[in-house]
Amino acid sequence: MINVITASKIIKDGGVVIFPTETVYGIGANCFDEDAVRKIFDIKGRPNDNPLICHISSFEMLPDLVDEEFFKTYKNKIEKLCNAFWPGPLSLVVKKSAKVPDVVTANLDTVAIRMPNHHLALELIKRAGVPISAPSANISGRPSTTREIDVLSEFKGKVPNILVDDSLINKSTYVGIESTVLDITKEPTVLRQGAVSASQISNVLGTNVLSKAESEKPMSPGQKYKHYSPNAKVILILTDDVQSEFIKQVSKYGAHQYFLTIDEGEHKEKAKTLYADFRDADRQGKTKIIVILKESKDPFFLPLLDRITRASK
Ligand code: TXA
Ligand code: MG
């Protein structure tokens, strides 16, 4: 465990640091240091065609990351979105500047950027003085980490540099699922659902916003990979009546399995602990996790549906 001053020095020296954000823990390096960024791919076992999000602590960091022409043309849109949602769980896909190494963006000409809403993440980036490229802190294909205990068990011995938030001991990060990824290089399109919903974005922009399902390819490159999967098999039951479905499923699978019910009004709270639940089930040696999810207009319904569906594949 390290403090934020040490962590920022490690980033400056080309090292890798695990740090908390409001969504999930990230594993980060200096965005402009190719060798440092490559270490992240190695540690995670991440396919190199899956680009990383660059985390910034101030708007002044944007011009180094965004193509100048694009920035001029889209300034109004970018400003509206940043003012409304940053710091917070929205990653913006924009045209990248030449300064951003190809390893970060998996050779795409776009880059995803966000300003996390967590004091330690912001202080880390500020002290390091550079944007920090960071995917979620988990071995590729596994659930993201949202608690210190999960970070430690995922990376024990592999990454000594872990920055922890003492106020989060035994608790999950505030949001619990990864940021919304919004591509604004074309008609605004949500590539990954998160805490910021398409309709919130639509309200701010005053235009239609597509969601991945309606949009055409290409989607977020990362979306094609196996994701969020615990060792236990995840079974998703979508329902209008959580309680009666629960009784049905217990008699079908047996009470010894890991059951997770998400009823009306619970979507946000249970999104926060979803990955912690997945990992607890594994720790308890469960072979099945049965998630009974209430179909709902709740803004967290779609992100939950997305994560659980893909965890179940
Ligand atoms: O909440 C989060 O977003 C967390 C915290 C640490 O910030 N990060 C995170 O990173 O979830 P990661 O790497 O696990 O997921 C990033 C997603 C992937 O699906 C990736 O394909 C997509 O964002 N992405 C990144 N750059 C992109 C780009 N230029 N175009 C389209 N999708 C991109
Ligand atoms: Mg991830």
C-alpha cells in the first residue's frame, strides 16, 4: 500500500499504480509513456486491440489529448458534456491528438477520456502532471474490482503499488460499475452503458443519442471480449415479479447456490455491489450465481443488464 505522493512519483517514473475511482478501481500509467502503458496490458493479459481510457484531473489536460481541429469543431458539445458530467462516470470518445501513443488507443484515431469523481484519483493525476491511461483493475475477462480486498486478491504479488482509500475499507466504490462510454465523433452513441444514461446525455446535448443496440458497428472494441466473468456460472433471470421468481429458482437450483435479487428501487444500490457479489460467490466456492433482475425503467437497469448478460456468456 502506498500514499498518493509515492503513487504519483511511480507514475512519473514509468511505473504502474492501482488506484480507486468512483466507478471501479483502475490500473494506470503515464498516458504518454508507451513502455509504461504496455506494462498494463502485460499485467492484465489484455488483448492489445482493446483501447484504454485516459483519466484527467483538469480541463487544461484536454488539448494534449484531442485533435486540434476536432476540438475546435466540437468545442460546444464537449463543453456541455464536461460541465454536466465531469468529474464523473462518463468517458468521451473523441478524435485523438498525435501526442497520444497508438498503444493507448489500439491504433484507433480516437481516444476515450474521462475525469473521475474521486479525490485520490484526481490528486494522483494532478501530482503526476500527466493524464493516466487506465483500464479497470482486474485480470482481463474477470469482473472489475470495487473493493480493496478484491484488488489484493486479484493482484497479490503482481502489483505492489496499490493506492487505497481508507474511507472505503470493506466498502465498494461509489458507483460500482464502469463509466458510460459515449462516442461523439459521429452521431452521439453510447458504446457502453453506465451511470450516466443516454437520456441524460440527450437532455444536455439537445439531440438524439443512440445506444449501442440501435447503432451500427463499430462498437467499443472491448465489448467483443469475454467480460465481467466470475468462476461461478452466472444465470440471469429477467422478470416482472422478483419474489415469486426467487421462490421458483430456489426450488430449481437449491438454496445452497448464490442468489442475487434486484427488485424495483434497488438497481442503483445493487449495481454498486454487483462485482463484490460475484467475487464473494467465488470466495464461498459457489458454482452458480443466479441473478433475478426486475425489468425496469430505472437508469441502472440497462447497465446491469449489459454487465450480467455478458458475465453469463
Ligand atoms: O469506469 C471506468 O471506465 C473504469 C475506470 C477505471 O475509469 N475504466 C474502465 O476501463 O472500465 P476498461 O478499459 O475496462 O474499459 C474501457 C472501455 C472498453 O470497452 C474499451 O473498448 C472502450 O472503453 N474504449 C476505450 N477507448 C475507446 C475508443 N477510442 N473507442 C471506442 N471505445 C473505446
Ligand atoms: Mg474492464
